[in-house]
Amino acid sequence: MFYFIDMQREKILEKLLSSKKIVFFTGAGISAESGIPTFRGEGGLWKKFKPEELANFNAFIKNPELVWEWYQYRRKIVKNAEPNLGHKTIALMQKYFDVTVVTQNVDNLHIRAGSNLVHELHGNIEKNYCIKCKKRYDYVDFNDDDKISKCECGGLIRPDVVWFGEMLPQVQFSNSENAAKNCDMIFVVGTSFLVYPAADIPIKAKISGKFLVEINLEETELTRFADVSLFGSAGIILPQLLIEFEKIKLNV
């Protein structure tokens, strides 16, 4: 059961009241609350499949049908999922702050929840492109009967996600770094803090003197760097924080 420790709550609320720019750095934990399995949890998708068989370019070329089938399966999960209170609260924060979302997730839930500025460090599973001519196939409902979808040029269509051995999209990464360095505070939500170079971003914010709040189910490697760590569900903690903030802001 989650409960606030008064001193922690007061620190966060005090900083919120003096902040204009906020970054939310999110990982798989926030989407797990929408029913999307994490990669590293006990019920994670990596427990069912070997990553090296599915999430790298060579595996895709060697066995495109297997990789495509798995991503179709994942797309179905994402399509049936809904943004939870964590996603929605982050979007509601835009009423009071200049909010930037930096996410390791590929599920598009932040955008569907209403966040306007989202940097997707690992891509978006609902976006695709031809590996031959680079034609885009974004937000297309592919036929489940197709073994592997192909472009009109004959090239294979792949998900626009970052696979093992591939670089992060540099524009997204640079923009995320700049947002972290120039914000007033950063919330790190639902991430294991194990995936690099994305995990460098909260550290760079901290080095730049930004107030760092961790929201997670359990301690991580980031906990020792955080100004405040709150352990529990993002879908509970974030709405409570917003309610407390609004009470003070609006003098309710």
C-alpha cells in the first residue's frame, strides 16, 4: 500500500511551485500498469522469447516472418491497451508547466494520453518503414494473414524501433539531453535504469543541478542519485501529487 512521507511530499510540492519546465523520463513500468508486459519482469516478453532471435536487424533478415509475427503480436497488445492515470496525469501537468516527455517505451501511450512533446528514444511500434526505399508505413493496420508485409518496391517493411546494435535516433536523443539540462526538475518514472545510453539522461540532469524525483515500484541504481524517491504505482502517486499541487496552487 502506498503512502506519502510528509517530508518527501513537501520537498516535491515546494519544487513544483517554483518550477516552469518539467521533464518526465519514463520506462516500461508506467506502461505495465496499462497491461503491457515489461521486458525484464517475471511476466516479461523476454521470458517467452530470446531477444537475439527477434530484436536485431540480422535476425529480421534471417527470419523476417518470425520477427514480423512477434511485432504483430505486440502491436495487438498496444492497440488494445489504454493510457493509465500515470500517462494521463503527465498530460494534465501541461496545464501548469512546460512538460517534455522522454520515453524508452515504444507503445505511443503518452501521445494517446495527450502529451504534446514526446521524445521516443527507442522508436514507436506503430510506425514502420521499408528497409529498401525508406517509404513510411506509419499507423497502418497490417493484415494478420500476411506472413511478412512488403513495400510496393519489394522491400521488407520493418518496425521503426531501435533494435540491439542500432543507435538511438540522434535528434530525439539530443533534444532529450537538452530538455534534461534545461528543466527545473525531472521525474524518472517506471524504469529499471539499466538501458544505456538512455539512462544517461537523468544523470546528466542531476549533474546539471536539476531536482530529481524517482517514482518506481522498488529501488534502482538511480535511487542513490535521487533527491526524492517514492515507491509505488505511478498511476497512484502522480495523480496524488497533482491533486496536492492544485490544492496549494488554487488555494483550495
